Amino acid sequence: IKSQYNSGETLIAKISGDFAEKIFTDDISFYRKHIQIPMEFELEKIDNNYYFYAILPQIEELTNYSVKLNSKIMNNSKVNNIELKKEFAISSEKALFNVKPGVLKTENDFSFTLQNLIEEKITISVETGEEKKGFFSSLFGSSNKQESVDLNSKETKKIYFEKDDFEKSPSTITLK
């Protein structure tokens, strides 16, 4: 998790460790300052790691947030309860767009919904390919492909992908 995000941005995070039990969405909670708040998010297990994304709120001033994970880990053949907490801030600067879902595990064709959050037209570069450096670092099959999507002010648009576009798993899609 980065230390700061823009207002409305999609937060994407990886959780890894020697967990004694499966992690569920109920194990993750979000806080504004010290008050628990509802947050739109989803959790996926991919291989031995968990990934989640959250659509962050659109706010007017810099505010501190945190995300907590309550789980059980293995430690020297013993099960221990843990609470992991990561703090971050959301600035008043608007993100250009957000994407939903931010993480997806599928063996079928799929789509993402992009939403322009600002008052002007934007062009989003969409790159696809196999995982090389990290889960969200390269895109579209073994030879990376790049396309672009135009979004008018406040427009929401779905972009579609075919499973055959991806030769290996996991694969990534980068939006800029």
C-alpha cells in the first residue's frame, strides 16, 4: 500500500504470509482516522497470495486512513492471532480515473469498468501482458500490447478482454 492516494483512486494491495486460515473480506476493515467506515472493496486469492482492491472515497481535504487485517498465522507450528495495520492518506487531488474490479481471477473473457473522475476528456493507456516484475507491471500475452481508451468528462466505459489474449497466468493489465 502506498503512503498516499488521490481522491477516488483505486487502491490495490497484495497480502502474503503463512496464514493458518483462509482470509475473508470480513477480516479486512477500513478506518478514517480511528473510526471504522464502509469501503467498497473485493478480495481475491491468486496462487498463494491474496490481493484486494478498494475504490477510495472522493474527499475535499487530506485525510488519514488505515486498513486492518485480522487473521491467524503459523509461527513455529503454533497458530497466532495477528492484527496487521497499514496507514495511508487520501489527498484532495482527484485521481483521473478509477477501475473496477482492480483485481480479478478468471478463466473466461472479462471486462473492467473505467470511470473518468474529472471535468475533462482523458485518454487511458491500456497495456496487457504476462507477469514479469510484479503483479501489476506488464500486460497482454508474451508480446505486450498497448491500446488506449478515451473517456469524456465523468464518463464510465467497459473495456473487454478475451482470455485468449493472455498466454500465461497470472497476467497483468496496466492502466495509465
